[in-house]
Amino acid sequence: MTPAQLRRLCLKFAHAEQTFPFGPETSVFKVHGKMFALTQLERKPLKVSLKCQPELGIELRGTYAEIEPGYHLNKRHWLTVTCGGSVPDELVRELVAESYDLVAAAARR
């Protein structure tokens, strides 16, 4: 997955927006004012932090070396995924969608 593909993917969801609260190099994608993805699009390798269900996070971290607990985030609910390794792009797309769904549902409550 390229940085441009990741950015397009994050912005395709309803009410998604790209913000830069930590400076111009860090993209924070939000829905209803709540973060669902965090990345530095210019960083190599490309990494993205995403919210996930705790049980799924445990399973994924045990399966892929490129999926780690969320960097500087709640390690129980967030993952950091390194793109371009053994993690298939389709799984990255699914994880972005799941993160968006989790955050959007919580924001609507």
C-alpha cells in the first residue's frame, strides 16, 4: 500500500477528515472529531496506527511481525501496522475500515 492509497482509503469514509494536530508530517484521520487512523505518510516504511477489538489485536500481533501494539497509544485497543511486508494490503484495508467503524459507532453514542 502506498501513502497515496492509504490517504484515499482513509478519506473515502463518510465524514472522514485529515487533520494535522501534531504538525504537518503527521496525518490524523478523524470521524466526528475522533481519531481512527494516525500515520506519517512520508515515512519509510509506511506505518499506520488503527483502533481494533482487543481480541483481534492479540491474534494479529501473534500472526504478523509487522503488527505491533499501538505506538504511543492504548496498547489494548490500538495497533501499529507496518505496510509493505507480510501484512497483505487487503488486511490493511479491512483494519482501516474496522477502525473507522469502531470510532464512528462510539462517536455517535
